[in-house]
Amino acid sequence: MVRLNKIIDLLENGKPVIGTFVNNGNMDDLAFVTDAGYDFVIVENEHQGLDFPMLRLSLQSLLSRRKIIENGTLQADPTPLVRVTPNSREQNQWLLKQTLDAGAYGLVLPVTESVEAAQAAVVACRYPQKEGDSQPNPKGERGWHPQDIAVRYWGVGVEEYYEKSDLWPLDPSGEMILMALVETVKGVTNIGDILDQVKGIGAVFAGPGDLSIDMGLGGDASGHPKVQEALLKVLDECNKRGIACATGVSSEVDLDKRSEQGFRIFIDLPEKSTATLQYLKSK
């Protein structure tokens, strides 16, 4: 069976994954990235305000009837993730729940920097598992709403959504992905412990922007050696444990460098520029 989540599909087949950011509510850009051929899109809901009705409209803008017919499957193409409003320290379970209820196939969790916060996010994303389930722990606490919008958005039945909306790779058949955004010194220091002790994180995003601010470097994200050293430490900890690591790219040269370093997920940064995307697809 074809995976519903294209990110998981590509990672399981050893292929690179490329996506981009679009602000929640920017319907034109959401349609653009869908037609351009990105594998996934991160709907930005951290810095652009909290608006769940708008998020539902944004997710609808990613649907292409032509793509559905051409692909012949229910795979979300591009697969929508949402960078949620609260950072991991806040542990706002209801915001994660309602974001998933809107139909997102996963979350990007800002400021992931402790085992406790990462574990809280995993618990918030999982439904309580059935008795006898092979992966019952950690026990999920996501509230159940069988008429959920997500069921219709995914194009599956209620029971099938319950089965498939679990976190991969904790549940090998799960179609939901939790991407931990590491963007503080504390997060870099603790990422090894987080990945060892928290099962349910499907990918890690090594984010240089906030990291450079946290280091006191005033936003020098691309050139400062301390920032680059920290990104590579995050990458190394991920690679040791077989977890895909993501980072931003802004050119073909940048993409080649990051690929050679061992990153597997690439987030195209220039707005409405598909040069990096097309370059990756041609390789």
C-alpha cells in the first residue's frame, strides 16, 4: 500500500525529501508550492497568529484534483505539516490536538530542548492505543472526536484514521510525523538524550536562526562557525540513531553541501523560487 504521508514514503525508500514554508492563510503560495512539486509544506502558524478556520482553508488549498487523478492514490502530495504556535516548553496539549484535528499529517515543534517537553508532545499527538497494541507506550492522551474534520481531509474512514494517525516510526504503520525543531543551545546539548528516551519523533529540524540568537550572535545564522558546528552536532546525534535530520537550503550549492554532510530533509528557503527543488529532483 502507498503511504498517505509522502515524507515517510520517501524516507523509508532512502530518498531525499524537500519542502518549504508557507504562512497560514497565504492561499496563492500554498497553491504555488503544490503545483511546483514540493514533497511537503510546513504551514507557518507559530509567528503568523493562531487561526484554526484559516488553517482548514490553508490545508484545502494544498489539494489538487489533477494530482489526485495522476497519482491514483490518497497520498497527500504535498504532505502538510504545521509549525505550531506554542514552543515545547509550554506543553499546550489542546493546541496540538486541534491542529491535528484540522487534518495536518504532522507537526513541527518549536524549541524542542528537553526530554520532558518532547515526551509531552508525543503523548499529545497519540490516541490511547487499543488493548494488546504492540506499541502501547507512551500512552496517548489525544482527545477522540469521531466526526473529526481530519477523517474527511485524509479521505479515510473513522476506524482507519484511528489506526493510521499514529506517530511513525514508533508505530511502523503510522502516517503522522512529529518533527522536533532544535533551535537553542539547550536543545543541541540534549538532543541525544531526547532521541534516546522519547520514542515517537520522526525527524529533527536543525534550525540555525533562533539558535544564533540564543548563542548571542544576533542572527548570524549562515556564516558563523559556532552555529554550523552546532547544526552538525544535531545531525550527528540523529544519524547515530537513524533519525532523519532536516535543515534549510537556499541554493544548489547549499543543497549539495548539506546532502554530503548527511542531511536527508531539505527545506527550501527562497520564496517562490523552485531552482533548488528542480535541482534536487533532477539528481
